Amino acid sequence: MTTSKRPIGIYYEHPDWFRPLFQELDRRGTPYVLVDAARHSYDATNGDGSQFGLVFNRMSPSAYLRGRGDSILYTHNYLAHLEQLSVRVVNGVKAFRTETSKALQLSLLKSLGLPFPAARVIHHADQAPAAAVGLRFPVVVKANIGGSGAGIVRFDTSEDLKQGVANGIIDLGVDQTALVQEFIPARGGHITRVEVLGGKYLYAINVYSNGDSFNLCPADICQTNDGVALARAACAVDAPKNSLRVEGTTPPPQVIADVEAIMAAAGIDVGGVEYFVDDRDGTRYYYDINALSNFVADAPRVIGFDPFARLADYLEQEVR
């Protein structure tokens, strides 16, 4: 149990994703306060946040899918306010800025000399066809602020892309910014997600998909790679029924080093990085940086331990 007199503030938006963490903290008797982002306000004059030993930011970039897009922009201001008051924030301003900009993520990867699928950044849908010139098709158009596969559409040819623009099916999302990016055929039919805790490697999983969905949220996966159903207790009640399959894996040491470097540069304490290997030439590409880590469902079966227990350990250590 933490010895801090001040509780952990857990700033969250989705009502179900973090129930296992709440249950673990309850079991330990660790004091915490739920801070609902959708209903939050703060006193900019007299300060706010000193009642917390630390604040754990669990705001989701996919909140706009649940009618809470305003909370994404609001959160940038609130986190900056807390940090100016010297409140310890786990996944603070820098982390959340990276989380909520796929364009910024690519600039970060570029600065580290790490490979990612070729991409162009646009801020009007009608810019997409010109942006795709010189890219290998298929391409995907990704909303800059996404999450859970939101705002991603695949186009197999330049004509398909032009038609998609004409039909208005491209959604640029909350900030009206998007990527036009090469779609990479993943070797083995899977992507790999590497999770970190305290900026250090925690575990990795391979996520298999039939290609029908871009929502690869670990908490929404329904079965192991050999077809065994996973317990759904850790999943959100609105988790989609999908064909995703998962297995635990151990990535190469270079990947672990790359991921830890990415998280350090992004200021992310708790999160995940996704990558795949191009089936055409064996090139490894990093493509998504996440500060919101929804641990895989039924983790003890998939990876051999409970990451929520280790997360609780970390929070207790940080608040002390």
C-alpha cells in the first residue's frame, strides 16, 4: 500500500477500460480518486490538483467517437495546468500531445532515424489524391487524432481515392488533419504491440487480423491465436465482436531498445508502440505510438502475468 497521504487521481474518459486497475487498487486499499474528464473543470486562479499525490492521465484520443471530442482538447490545457503546479502527471502534456497527433508521431520517429511507412500530411480531404502521388498503393487515409482504428480508410487505387474524396467518405477528425500513408502487407498476418511501464519494456503481443478492421485495441481481442476464447471480464462492455486473435511474443532486443527510445522521446511513462514487418521485403516499420495502454484481455493466459498488478505497483511507487 502507498504511504502517501494524498490519493492517486485517475483522470479517465472511457467508463470500462480501466476497471481491472480500479479493482486492483481497491484490493490493496490504495487511495485513489476517479476524475471524469467529460465532467471536469478546474480553478485556474487558485490552483487545482494539490489534493493528489499524482495524476494518472487515461484520456482516450478515440473519445470523439463517444461524443466527447471536446474533452481531448480540454485535456491538453488541464495537464499543462497540473504540470505548471509541479503535480506529478503520469503520461503528461508531452505524452498526450504525441498520443493525439499521428503526424507528430512520424516526426518523432524521423528524428530517431526509425523507419515508418511513407506518408504525407494533409488538412483538406481534396488534398489526398495529390498527396498520394509517388506512394505505393494501397494507401490508407488516417485521421490525425484517432484511436481504436477510428478515421482510417483504405484505398487500393488512385481512382478509388479520388472517388472516395468525391463521395465524402474521408473523415479528417477532430483537428481536420490526416495522413495519407502507404498500406503495408504485414508478414505473418499480424502486427506486434510492445508495451512499456515506467518507460521500460513490459511485454509484447502479436495481433492477428483478417484485414477487415483497423481496430487492434488489445482489450477488444476475443481469442488466442489457436482459437481459445479469452475471458471478457477485462474488456469494455461496448467491445466489438471481431476476428482478432492474439499471442504473447518476445521481440528482438533491437526492437525493445527502439521502443524504449521512442517512449523516452515522447515522454510516455505507460503505453505501447506498434510495428510490423513488410511481407514484400522484410523491412520493419513502426507506425503507431500509444500513451493509452489498454492491456490485453485475459493477460495471465496470454502473457503469463497480470500487467494491472504491475501498473498498481508502479503508481504506488511514483506517488511515494
